[in-house]
Amino acid sequence: MSDQPAAPAQAPAGQVSVDSVLVGSSSPSATIDFFGALGLTEVARRPVGAEAAATLYGLPGATEEVVLGVEGVTTGRLRVVATPLPQAERDGF
């Protein structure tokens, strides 16, 4: 596990490359456990300062980002960002 982000994959000219998907979570540990059960492992964990959290995610203060991925694969990662929003009510789904 590293505290530094992996270098993004380079897309050929004229093409777009997506290196990760962002998921906001009011329960990061539960979200990480869920994706862990699907085979993703923690690649990096780092703090996100208040200014960056506000600019990037519209959050009112500092937060934490956890990057999950498949071992040996450098693209297709999942970024879990902790949010201060209340957890949604569950209806048995």
C-alpha cells in the first residue's frame, strides 16, 4: 500500500482514459468492506485538505480518500471519499 497515487495510464492521442471512479460514502469502512468482498484491496489512503475537499467534492471540510483496486492492475480503481452527509435510510434493499 502506498500513500502516493499511481501514475495514470496514458491514452492514445484523441482518446480519453479513465483511471478511477469516485464513490462518496457516509460509511467508508462499510463501503470498503463491500468492495473488498468483491476482490478489491486498498492501494492508497490519504487525507484531503479542506480546500481541496471543497473544490473537488463540494464538502464543507477536510476528508479522507481511500483508493481500492485489483492487485497488479494500474487502472480501473475505485476512490472512496468520506462525506459528512447522513447515511441513507435502508428499506430492506
